Amino acid sequence: MLPEVTAVRYVTPLREGGSLPGIVEADDLGTYVMKFTGAGQGRKTLVAEVVCGQLGRRLGLRVPDLVRIQLDPVIGLSEPDQEVQELLKASGGLNLGMDYLPGSLGFDPLAFAVGSAEAGHVVWFDALIGNVDRSWRNPNLLVWHGRLWLIDHGATMIWHHSWRGLEAAAAKPYDASDHALAPFAPDVAAAAEALAPRITEELLTEVVADIPDEWLVDEPGFDGPAAVRRAYVEVLLERAATVGEKITVGERAGKGPSQAPDWLRVWVDGKAGT
Ligand SMILES: Nc1ncnc2c1ncn2[C@@H]1O[C@H](COP(=O)(O)OP(=O)(O)O)[C@@H](O)[C@H]1O
Ligand SMILES: [Mg+2]
């Protein structure tokens, strides 16, 4: 089970993404990015964070530690922002926390180079979980102490929104043309060879055990949390076997960030007027 803490102070909202996560301090003196059960996207987003975060870390990727956070909405009473007030009011009880990485920077492909082996691991992992939220427009990658960290796995595993067509979901190809790490020649073949054999039933069973029961009860079409956990294991296990052959890292269609404006290229290339 994930460790459990209690929020003692709401510090500030993070307005970059869409779900309005907030920074909170907890009774273990830790600072966390809190993802709220009352947010528009609902508890499925939090389940996805748990499954992908715990799985990614086991595969050797850097994902901040996750905790369960108990929230008494009373800590938000002095919050002047109406939207934040509403969110806290709607999120009493169990929420998800991610260790806050102080001083981390948003990943910028012009300022931080990633090796093709590491890029391959991240792209293969994103293909496995069907992550549609790691594009160059919105990388959901942080650089902290000179290393790449993965955040925001809420928009993954689209199949868990309906649980229909699971065979097709397990076989669905992954287009990584827009992926934030596509410019770094991701070696997906090497990643598949290294990572696919590590996705075993035992490993996945361990991972899904960390999903709080509260977020799995009353799932339509399932006979309780154990059956839902089993479904996550089955799709991911099947997907892991073949997804490596179904990743496209083609030419990016739109204008990507590597096309720096001229005034910036002066600094990047170190020669004026290019
Ligand atoms: N663990 C963390 N440490 C530091 N900053 C974070 C962390 N998690 C998220 N952030 C910051 O908060 C922003 C929003 O968080 P994110 O998980 O991407 O939520 P959203 O669903 O709103 O996109 C991120 O883009 C990043 O700048
Ligand atoms: Mg985000």
C-alpha cells in the first residue's frame, strides 16, 4: 500500500495543466503535489497516476514517489480563489500526492539533451500505457538535479474509461511522432528488448495492489475491486508483448520546438545571423 499522510496546509495551486493540482504540506513535513478526487477528470485520473507511476518506477524510470493524502476541506477555508475552494470542498477524504521536486524545471528540448537509450525507454513506456500527454507542446517531463523525471500520467490507459474492446486496446499502435523525446532518436527496439520481459503478471499484480480500493468500488461491469485490478493486469500484460513493434517515430507534422526562432538560434548555434 502507498504510504498515507494528512494534508495540513494548502500552499498554492499549480496552474500549468488543466486539472488544477495544488501544492500541499503534510503531517510528515513533506511537500506534495496533490491531485484531487474532486477534479473534473475524476478518480480514473488518479488510478492512472498510481498504475503508471508505480509501474514506471519499477522499470527504472524516474517518477516522484506517490502517497495517499487525507484531506479535510477545512484547510482550504481561507483560500480566496473560488475555484480552489470548490475543488477542496469536493475532495474531502482520500486523494493522491506526488513528492514535490523543489527547483525542478519544465523539460526544454533545446536546453536539455536526452540519450537515445533513455528516450527509447520513455517512449516504449508511454506506448505501453497509451500516454497521449507527453508531446512537445506539453511534455510532462521535469528536469531535476540534472536528470529527467516523468510526471502526469492521468491521460493514459484510455481503455479504462469504458473497458470495451480490450483486445483492440491491447493491440493498438502508438504514434510517437509528436512525442517530446522524438527528436532524440529514441531506441525503441532496445527498450522493448530490455523492458518487455520485465512486465510480468507478478510485477503488474504488485503494481495494481497499490490502487486504493475506494477508487475501484462500483466500477460498472465488475464484481468488485479485485476484478478491476485483474483487468488492468491483463491488458497491460498483453500489450507489453507486442507494443514495441507498433511504435511509429516518424517525421513531426507540425512545427516543433527544435525550430527555434532566429533570435534564439543565435545563442543556440553560437553564430549570429543563422
Ligand atoms: N512532482 C512535481 N514537482 C514539481 N512540480 C510539479 C510536480 N508535478 C507537477 N508539477 C508542476 O505542476 C504542473 C501541473 O502538474 P501536472 O501533473 O502536469 O497536472 P495537469 O493534469 O494539471 O497537467 C506541471 O506541469 C509541473 O510544472
Ligand atoms: Mg500536465
